[in-house]
Amino acid sequence: MYWRLSSIPKWNNIGCKIPTLQKDAFRNISQTTKQKRFEWQDGLKREGRNACGIFNSIPFIPCRTNSTESNRYQYPITRRDESVEDDYHGIKVKDPYRWLEDPFNQETQHWIKQQNEITNNHFNQCTDRSKYLNRLKEVSNFVDISTPSKYGDHYYYWKNEGLQNQSILYQCDSDNLLHVSSRVFFDPNTLNQSGTTSVTSSAHSESGKRWAVSLSHAGSDWNTIHFKEVDSTIRENNDGQSVGRDLEDKLEYVKYSSLVWSPDESGVFYCRYPKPSSVSEDLAESTSKMRKGVDETKLQRVYFHKLGTSQSEDRLIYGDESEENLFYSVAISEDQEYLILRINENCSKSNKLFYVKWNEEKEKTGMITANKLIDKFEAQYSFVDSQDSTFFLLTNKDAMRNKLVKVDLSKPTEFVDVIPETFDVLQWAKPVNNDLFLVSYLKDVKTSLQLYNQMGKLVKDFNIPIGEVVSLSTKKNWTEFYFKFASFLSPGTTYHYDFINDKMEVWHQTEVKGIELDTMETEQIFYNSDDGTRIPMFVVRKKDMKKDGKNPSLFYGYGGFGISLTPVFSVALLLWVHHYNAVLAIPNLRGGDEYGEDWHQGGTMERKQNVFDDFKSAARELTKLGYSNPKQTAILGGSNGGLLVAACTNQNPELFGAAVAQVGVLDMLRFHKFTVGYAWTSEYGCSDNAKDFEYLFKYSPLHTVKTGKEFPSLLLTTADHDDRAVPLHSFKYIAEVQHKLGNEPYQGNPLLIRVEEDAGHGQGKPVSKVLEETADVFGFIANQVEAKWLN
């Protein structure tokens, strides 16, 4: 079983954009993205990389201007409807850009074209953009391979030759991939010419004879599930080798779903929503319409699909009729005896956990009669393993940094600690070698890897370098496991461990050419935030960089949803350091999971300002230490990180020379009204509540744009198919910023937005689009902070 771990510190994939520092470029994401799906679903995520205006004359936009009226930028005039007003607990709040919430009306489409033309004209004047793009293509063009997994008689692994839009799944008859030929089993790049169809998850049946894959189009969270018979010679590849037969079964209206085969391999368990009223005959063509309404992401249910039957005949396995906003996932225990059902109500770290013995339910009709092991939303419980009638669970119940417990199902209220809570954060535990657990801890944002037995005794401590375990392949009955390690300066080394011989060896080493990694170094700095809280921060820089306060710097931040920013390799970020003798800083802000649930809660709800203070304090700290200076400091963040960037820009624009907010959540009074935004109220609160409104209104970027100070050079990025942090956030915010500051004589810096077509929140974006966007972003940043390109 294959787990993608580098983007998995949280159970769900319904949260805000997940930050992922990808190998080929800097993606906005999570997974990957960390993007935590249900622990048993992790193995289904493949490892991959992932205009013209209305008017004939658009003014020339120079790349950098002085703050003088003669060089002022000119922006489209965005219509303000002053009649739109909401009453929040007695306070009247105008929303003059409400019309921009509909991305498909003609006026919005015209507005987007005008904004894109101005922004593209600006990018065309940024001379470093083409250099950055060429170097991205050169250095990103390296082979990347996932850890292999075995199903039936075959091994499988995902591979990207370098610049392929989507990674390809290969099949071979041996894990010694360097000495045997492998064949293409599934290539998403053949599904459309643009490369915008991507794999969200996939699952092999236990015997390896059947395979299911969930596909996303244009980055949408909506998926379709397809199937394949593996042991078939009906369809062959160009070499005459069997690669299986595609089946006619197709499952639609799938979003945030697990994908699990039944023990008899007759079908799959999955989660879907009712057919949206706006859907047409072609789901892909309907995706843009489906994302418009929040009602499309209510009433998720668990179904069982039997192969060879119509989706309309699928058996409803479970769904709480009294709750329309719940999220479900299912798993099958490795002994194939138990069906596990997990229920979440939002993005909080709490869930219910039910189970049944599937053999006792499979012949029945209608919903299962579940045994409710955990029936309250009071803590997080993740199924790890079962041994006869004993369940092993990872939980934060009375353990803010997590622990492993066991419970005998005959005594369902008696939980016994197996691996008690420690000072370090227990990230995950996986069953290996029949009666052992492979466990990962996070200590000061650095990963450790250990083996424990079922009694909680430490068996072995693997001495791995500072970095992150980004993927893992193992099963309970295997006598081996594979894991891939990466760090800021290491693109990835895959190790193989053999239990029988107690031997660890390198299985595959990723090699990157065209950049001198040995000239750079990573250090970890600790600094104090405004309230005295000690915050860790990674800094990557050239070894010979002078701390004279004259170096350009880039701060990347997230700070939310219990997501930890751990060391991950990114070509785009390293090119920034390499070619500009620049500083890369990644502070581990509150709101993440770097120090457990207390750390996460310290950056949520009415405490969200702590995250902004942590980020601003990081910039001040590096200025004080001589790494950089405010005019040459850029900040970057995506989704929840986009909120971070916009809020900090509003509050203290003088601290930064450039700010890039990608797919941000920027209207904090209305975010819960669109698609899956209602699930984020556990993180942010909700303006429907008077207490929450009070603090949300104080920092909501859309509502706190002030005049009187020059903004740093500002770039927003969003996408027309983003059905998570919908583009209205970026549309309304940039309109307000341009309205408030665009005509001010002191505002010489540009205020721009980049709207991408046929793209979503970031997940599954083809490499070609990733590289283009990355070059735009870094070309913009370099020019605005006056960084000088060094060959």
C-alpha cells in the first residue's frame, strides 16, 4: 500500500488550499495536498508533479515605477453597486462588488479580460520572467519516481520523466526497476491534449486483479471514477504487453471521497453527492456550473458500487439523514474483516468512528447497522490496525500531540495507551511486519522514524537526516517497506528496509542537474512573536551570503488547518536563492501542527491574529539579523496562506516590498456561503455568529483595506475552475484595493491579478501551467524587490 505523506498532516482534503513545495516548481498546494486525507485513504493518492481586453487601448505598464503621480498605474474601472448592503448583528456592511461573485456573467468575464491584459502586459516587461521559465524547465527536467507497491504479481510506481504534465503509473514484474523493463499501466497525459485531467486517487484490489481511479478535470474537486481489469490481454500497449482492460463502469458526482475495494473485489465503496441540478450530460462540461452553488456540496453519502451495474443501482451504505453537511470516508481493515466508517462535520480535528463486520452486512440491502465506537465529535480518532477484536487508533483525546491507543471491541469504552503522548508530535503510525508499527514523530519540525511493537515498546530508531518522509509503501503482512525522504536541499532518496535481514539500503536516488545544491545551506532560527511565543523558522541561503541587510528575501507562510510546513524540495524556491543570492524563509506559524493541537488552536478563531503577528515578526527578525530589508522582502502564500499575505499587507504594508496571494480566502464574512466553505467555520468562525463577526470583521482583507500608506507591489492569482477558495475572493479584494489605492499619488507599486483558465485550486495542475505561473510569480517578485539576476 502506498501512502503519499509529504502533504498529509490532516485527515481531510476539504480544507483551504494545502501548501506543497513541489519538486518541479512552486505549486500553490497540500497533498499534496500537506493535504491529509483519511489515514487509510493516503495510499490512494499518487505522487506527482503535480487574452485580450474589451478596450482596444490598454496603457503600457512599466515593471517598476517610482511613487509619483506621473507613473501611476491605470486599472479598469470596476462598477460599484452601493445598494448592496448586509446587516451583521446591527452593523451595516456594504458589498459593492457582489456582482463579481458570479464568474460567468458577461460583465465579470469582460472585467477578467481587462485585468488579465494589464497583468500580462506587466509580465511581458519583467525581463527575468523568461530567464526563470527557462531555468525552471532546465532544472525541473529530472526523473522522479514514487515508492513502489506490490499488488498481485506486479509492482507499481508513479514516474515523471521531468516535464510531463502528469505523472504516469507503471507496472513491472520486479521491484528492481533499474534492471527490468516496465510498461505503462495508466497515462493521464493521453486523456486530453492540455494535460488538465489528473489523478486524484486510485486503488488496487487486494489480489491486484482490479484497479479504480478517480479523475479530476481542470483542477476541480469534482471527480469521476473509472475502472480497469488488470489481468487481461484484451488491451495491449505498443510492446505487446498486457496492461489491462478498461471497464465501462463510471461513477459521477464524486467529491472528497475515499475509494476502497470490497473484500471479495466485486465493487468499491465511495462517497458522492446527489446529482446537481445544473449538471449536463457531460460532467466535465458541467464542472464550471456545478461549483457555483453551495448546495452542490451538501448531503454526501457512502455508496457501494458493484461492477457491471449502473450507478443508479448503487447501494446506499450510510448517510445521516439529520445532517446535510457531514463528510464520510470508509476503509477495510487489512484482515478484510471490518468495514470502518469515519464521519467528520468540518475541518476540526474531531470525528466519529463506526464499524461493522462486512461479511455480516454484504448480502443485505439498504444502509448498514453500524456499531458506534466513537459517537461524539470531541476528538480525532484514526483507524490504524486491527488484531482480532482489538482496534489500534491514533488519537488526540487527552493528548494534544497525539498517542496510539487500543480498545477491545467487547469493552468499547476502555481505551488503553500503547504509545503514550510525548513532547514530540506523533504524526502517523502504520502496521508493518505483522505485529509492529512504523511511527513518525515531528520534533521541532524535523521528522524521525521509529519501530514499536504492539505493547508500545521501542524496537528500533532509524537514524534519518533532517527532512521529511514524503511517501511510504508497506502493508501489514510485508516483511519490507519503502520510504522516500526529501528536504529543502535533497530532491528525494527512496530507501528499502528488509526486516528479515535488518538491512536498510538506497533503492532510488533522485538526481537534479543544473543547480549547485552544495553552495546552499539550511538553518533553523527561533524568534519571538508579538506575545512572546517562540516560533521556529527555516532559512535557506547561499553559504557565502553576507548579512549586510542588502539581500532580497522571500517568506512563504500558511498557518492554518493543522498543516505543518516541513522541509520539502522545490526547484522554484532554490532557483530564487541561487540566481539572486537571496534568502528563503519559511516560518512555522501558529495554526499549523508543528507542536500539536495546542499550536493549531493558537491560530484559529479569535486567535487568528496570532498567525499574522507570527509572520510579520519573522520579517522583522530577519531584517534585524541583517539578512534582508523591508523594501526587498517579498511574502507569498496560497489559500489560507493567501489570507495570511493579504491580511499582513493590509495591516503593515511598510514591512514588505512585494506580496503575492494565491487563491486566497479574502472575504471572511461570506466564505461559508460558497462550495465547501462552510466546513472552514471550525477554523475561522462564522459571521452569522455575533462574537465571530466581531473579530472576523477586524481582519477580513476585503473589509480592511486602508489608505494613507503605499501598498507593496501586489499580485493576486486565482483560477476560473477553483471550486474550493472560489475566485470571487480575489476578484472582490483586488477591486477594493484598486478602488482605494489605485488613484492615490503615493501608490506607485502595481496592484494586479492573474486569472488562469481551465485550472482549479492547484491540485493536479499540469506541469506546463505550473511552470508558466511560477515564472510569472517569481519574475514579478524579482522585479519588484529589485533583485539582480546572477548567472
